[in-house]
Amino acid sequence: MIEIIFKATNLEELEMKTAKPIKIIASGKYLPKIVYSSQIEDLHNLERGWSAKNSGVESRHHVTFECNGYMGARAVENAFEKSNLQLKDVDLLISASATFDYPLPNQASVIKSELVNGNEFDFGTIDIDASCLSFVSAFEVASALLDGKQYKTIVIVSSEISSKGLNPANKETITLFGDGAVAFILQYDESADARFYKAMQKNYTEGIFDSLVKGGGNKYYFKDNPYTADLYSFTMNGKNLMRLALQKLAPFIDAFFEDLAIKILDVDSVIPHQASLKAVLILEKTYNFKPNQVKGNLKTHGNCIASSIPMLLHDSIENGEIKRGDICFLVGTAAGFSIGGALIRY
Amino acid sequence: MIEIIFKATNLEELEMKTAKPIKIIASGKYLPKIVYSSQIEDLHNLERGWSAKNSGVESRHHVTFECNGYMGARAVENAFEKSNLQLKDVDLLISASATFDYPLPNQASVIKSELVNGNEFDFGTIDIDASCLSFVSAFEVASALLDGKQYKTIVIVSSEISSKGLNPANKETITLFGDGAVAFILQYDESADARFYKAMQKNYTEGIFDSLVKGGGNKYYFKDNPYTADLYSFTMNGKNLMRLALQKLAPFIDAFFEDLAIKILDVDSVIPHQASLKAVLILEKTYNFKPNQVKGNLKTHGNCIASSIPMLLHDSIENGEIKRGDICFLVGTAAGFSIGGALIRY
């Protein structure tokens, strides 16, 4: 176990740079109905195996009756079942997602209202949206707020529904995206070995509209723009996104680890956003990773927007691939175009 | 000037509880076209003076060509014009709003892309949505992140367009709401007298849908729910909101000041959200405030959602009513139903 991973020249600097004792107490998950690629392929007249080959996805989950609030609440309850904590211990609920049930109120308030007995508590509810990096940003914000005094316990929930915003005419996206929710309970715990070390996000405006849902905000307002799949569905300029990722990812990771005594190859687990088959390969091919050092669940979950990273973290903890003490690097790209990362010790 | 405002029994506790040297460097504003109440009254067959009497609004601003990104970018540029800083100094841009241009990407990325030369920089871009309290939450988050190292300078922008989501059949809302943007540049500055002391938010689920935009998210999805003013406009259950505010506001403020050596009547300026005429009066009537201690701009701006509080703070600074060293209490209600507050020294 690496005790202090920041470069430092004196004790004071070490103290300042050594990040906070933030512990993941438990995590929980909710998945809607499984949808196999063969079902999508049959429905959209794609050749069998097209999805696995081109999108890297064999199955994913899509909502039937569920909304973001419902799934998020079930994920939170699932996390609490695995902890010794209760809702009364929560100081703040952060919804870290790109999709939502209502334009107003914010999603965290809706998730709280969907919790069994959620109405008995008055903890705060805020949303953080950094599109696919929302969980990474929320983890950083929660770690900054947690102080063991005003904020002892913060819950982060990523609950995403991508399936409603997919254009049937676009085979790349209809095979790629999945839905689902995941929740993490974080605590400030000085007695824990767990740490939040650092997070970083950079935005590269040249890719601002390479991932886009055009209709549904004030730019293309509902009233003046009736629904068409083209206008209201997710579109991506795959070529530009790949070019940007290829160009920016390695310099971003260099900058991230610049002031650290460890490098990306030293971390126990890399948890990348499951943006697409090609995006995942860019990361894996840039470094000479050890087998199983980079986790992935694209094949069974697809791209679940901001839920992808926490779901992969959750699954890797559940299946024993990530153990207490492991250094984990969460990293990904996001619409906007952004790259972000966070380094933690589980 | 009150030097230390936390109750404390020893030096260590004082140090821990005395909040961070966060300084408002500058702020900027953008307002779209002014709309007088007489214009709205004539258009909707309301008697002249109805708005001033019932909503407390004589004029507000509504967008013509502008979007959230455009207004937000102009407000940011206006703030930088008044500072010695440049965009290259920015470490993070937070969009703190309830309304947005696109469902994806997030609004902060859009604002950055609308900035003149915004594409030359790669600072991070995240959104924080706590509906009308978004700026208060963003101020708290920025203060937690700012450390003078990784985060020296953070810009918070609240840019709101309410006018598109108003139902012509609802005279209470069409006369009440306004649009506009405001931006604040915050820095960690140990040499400054400025302070961030504390923020708090509580959510009361019993009011979850008392402020609501029903259509436009995953619950009432565009595809299955064509536009109607009823479904896609802001609705409020004024009676419930008033009841909740009356019941929860004073206990919230008591809890906020519980561990402080000062009380609400001791602060130099109270900056309340301009939710409505009745909401503003509830606060003013609960305490025996000094004249001009509670600021307001409902009459000339209406309720500008999350822009209301920072716009009032900005205007009060600009017109000299808030001076360096003044203790300011930002406070308000929000959809969800939440109450929040932040205590700072300007």
C-alpha cells in the first residue's frame, strides 16, 4: 500500500498535499430490463453480431417503466442495505447525471422524494452535471465538502436514461447506450486508510458540439420545435471525438500525474468511462497496462453516460477485483468536450 | 468589522471553524431587453397596475435573440473587464442555473464556448443545479474547492431564461419572472479580509412538486408528449409554497446561526431570493430588520430563478450598498422544496 503518493519536499507540504480521508462506505446499483444486441439487431434490420463487433456491446439495460428518480432511489437504498448507516446519517445527496426526470425541480430532490421514507429527512439535494464525467466531478466536490463536521456523510447517485434519446436511424448509438443507476455513500473518516487524492477536469471547446442533444433546452425550445428523432436524439461526431481523444488524452494524463510520485501504470485499477469501443481502446493502447489493470463493462452495460464509471467501480468492488487499499484512477471523456480524472484509494 | 464570527472554546476549534479566505474579485451582469408590466398587462388583458400590485414587479427583462450561453458569456466578460484577471487565470467555470440551452452538453461548456477566445483555454466546466439556490450551492462548492493551489480562481455564472417557460394563461407567473445573467470571479486569497463562513441547504420533500416544469425530461418525454403550455410551463402551488416557507424559514435560519456568534439581525446585508412578493415579505416580517438591511430588486428584475440572488448581490455592490468588509447573508427558497443560505464577508 502506498502511504503518501504526492511528491513533497517537506512535512508541511506533504500534509497539505496529502488528500483527505474520504472513504467509500458502500455502493448500490439498479438495472432495468436487459436488452440483448440480437433483439436490437432484429428490430432494426442489422446483421446479427453487428453491435458486438462495432459497438462492443452484447447486452445493455433499458428502462421500461422506470424514470431517473425511481432508479436512483433504488440504487441509494441498495447501498444503504450494505452499510451500517441510515438515511438519517446523510448530510447531502448529490445527483451526478446528465439526464433527468423534470426540467424543474432538480434531480437530487426527485431522487430523495422517491426514497422510502425520504420525506422524513431534510438533508440537502444538489445536482452536478459534467455530462459523462458527472460522477467524477461529484466525487471531487463531495471530497472537498466532507469535513467530518458539517458534512460527515454524502451520497452520490448517478441515474441515467439514455434509451429515450436514441435515434432509430443511428445504428452506432442505438446499439451503444444503456440505462442504469448507481449510488455511493462517502464518509469523512480519519481512522480510515481510504483517501481522495486528486481530481482534474479540462474542457476543450473545439469539441463543444461533437456530442449533442440539440432539442429540449432554450436553444431549440419545445414550443417552436416539435419532436423529431433527429432534433431530440443524441448525436455524436465520432470522427472528431476520436481525433480529440487521441490528441488530448495522453497530455491530460501526463498533467494529472505530474505532481504525483506514482504514474498511471502504478495504480491498481483504472476505471475508464465506457464511451465506446474505440474510446476504450485509445486508452488501453496508449499505455502498456498489466492484464486486468484496466476494468471494463462495455460488453454487458454499454455506455451508461455518467453511470458508467461508478457502475464499473461498483462492479469491480463487488466482484473482488478492487480491494480495500487499492489505488483507483477514474478517467473519462465527456460531452463538451472534456476529459476528467480522479485518483482515490478504496 | 467582525473578525471571528464562530463561537469557539479554543484556538484550534477557532482555526477549524473560521472559514476560508475567499474573495469576490469582481462581478458582471448581462440583461436582455426590458419589458414593462404595462406591456404584459396590455398583451394579456390585465388591468394596468395588476403586476406591481400582485407580483411586485414593475419591469423585468426578457430575451429576444439571447440564449443562456450568450448571456452567461457576456456576464463573465463584464466581470473580467472590472478585474485585473484574464481568462487564462481561470481554473474552473461553474454554471449555476436551473435553465439551459441544450440537454447535452452541460451549460458551463456552452458558456465557455460562447466566450470570446474561450476556445483558447482548457479550464474545467461543471454545472451545479439546486434550482433557485444554484448560485448559493455553487458558492459553497467553489469555496470548498478553492485552495490557492489547484484552484486559485473559480468563476460562477448564473444565466437564466424563465420567459420561454411561462404559461400565458397564468397571470401570476407571466408577470413575475425575468431573465438575465450574472457572473462572479472568486479567488482564494490569504491576504484578503474576505471570508466564506458557512453555507447550508435543507430539502423538504413535502414540497417536491410545488414548483414544477412537468414536460421536457424523461418523465413526460418530448416524443410522447407534444408541446402544450400547460405541460411545458412552470407551475407553482403558491399556497403550499407560502405555507412551507412560513413553517420552515425561521427554524432554518435558527439552525444556520446556531453555531455562530452573530445572528441574522447582526449581518450588514441580507440578500434574499426574489421568489415573489409574498415570499420576500415572509422573511422581512419574521425579523425586525433595520431599514435597507434586506436588499431587494423584485420591482425591477422579477424572479430570475438562480440569477436573482447573485444579481442582487452584484447590484448592491455596484451601487455601494455593500462595501468591503460587510457581512452578507444570502438566503432563499428553491423548487424541490429547499431552503438554503450562505454567509460571507465581502
